[in-house]
Amino acid sequence: MKLVIPLLKFYFHDGIRTYIAEIIPFLIGCLEDSKEQQVALWNLIWQDLLVATLAEPEASVKSEQLYAIASVIEILPQEAFTEEMIKKITEVVEKAFVAHFERSDKRAEQKKDEDFDEVVEQQLWDEMEEDNYVLTKASDVIHSLLKIHGANYLPCMEPMIIPCVTKLIAPDRFWQERQWGICIWDDIVEFTGAAAIKYQHMFVPHLLNYLADGSPEVRQACGYGCGIMAQFGQEAFARK
């Protein structure tokens, strides 16, 4: 840990920060014979990892940091995560979503510039691809929290994440955003069951409308969601 923690913020080399993020789940996983040691190791590093993820300027590195967080959530026992810890992790994900929207809005403005040409268009497209990859890893963290903590995670999710997911699935968003927004709703239903019924007005109309979306990825996410509602929502989502 004396080597790992300082290198989380080694801004002279993106690759080193990436490798350090990648190694964290393996360091914790190799202690699988002792849950106590796993938890102790996580307690040493989690705050530095979250601070580094918040401050990370490179999308490719931030993606690996978010993925490391998601992986550790599924490795450690549920009781290893305190309420404060879960809230801090959720704040990191929220800020990733907010930054995504800010950059997306900025790109939309750049497209209106009189100097917009094919070169700028390709640059903006590359930036969007990077942003979307970060979005997938932020979604992985939410997936892991829901998988492990179920409906108990919803009170923490409501004020910070639900508004972001609702924005992601709006009709004017890119198909990649709508896809991952729907995937998060699918996770909510799958891992919280009937407790998700309170949010049905936020996502069910979109889920049904997007069954005919032009993007096959969005249609697939919606089709999966319909099956998940039947399997895990059961009577709560049945039409009366």
C-alpha cells in the first residue's frame, strides 16, 4: 500500500495510474482466505481511491478507477461498506454523470460554431466515445451497489443518481446514453423487485416507447427490462 496509494495520483504518467487502479481488486482478491484482511486493506485505500477518481483528468484512467470500485464492491462482504462509504462512492458516480452532461452540452455548442468542420467533428466524436466509456463504468458501480445492497441502496440513490438516470433516457439524448440509462433502470428492477414500483412513472413509458427505437442496443435493453419487470416485479408491475 505504501507504493499503491501515492501512485494513484502520479500525474506524470497516465499508464501508471491506470495500472494501479487495475491492480487494486486483485490485491484485495488475493486475500480471499481472510475477509478481515480484505476489509482492512480496503479501509486503508478507499478514501485515496475516491479522491483520485474525482480528480482524475483522463477519461481512460477514470474508467479503470470506476471499474476498480465496482469490482471491489462485489469482492468484499456487504458489511464492509459503511453508510458513509456508500454515500461517498455514490457522490463520485454522480459527479461522473454531471461531468458527462457538461461535456455533452459543450460539444453541442461547438457544433453550432461557424468554424465547425470535419476535423472538429471527428475530434468531438472521439471525445464522445471516451465519455460514453466512462459512462459505462459509472453504470458498473451502480450495478454493483444494487446487486449487493438491493433496495437498501435506494435511499442513497434517489437524490443523486435517479435524476441523472432520468436525464440519460430523455428522447433527445444519444442512443448510447439512453441505452445505459435503461440498463440502470433494469438493474433497479432486477435487484430491488417490487420496491422499484415507486419509480415506474419515470422509466416504464420510456422503456415501452424505446422497444421500437432505431438503435438495436436500446431495443435490447428495453426488451430485457420488460422481462425483468415480469420476473422480479411480479404483481407490483402487473396491469390491473
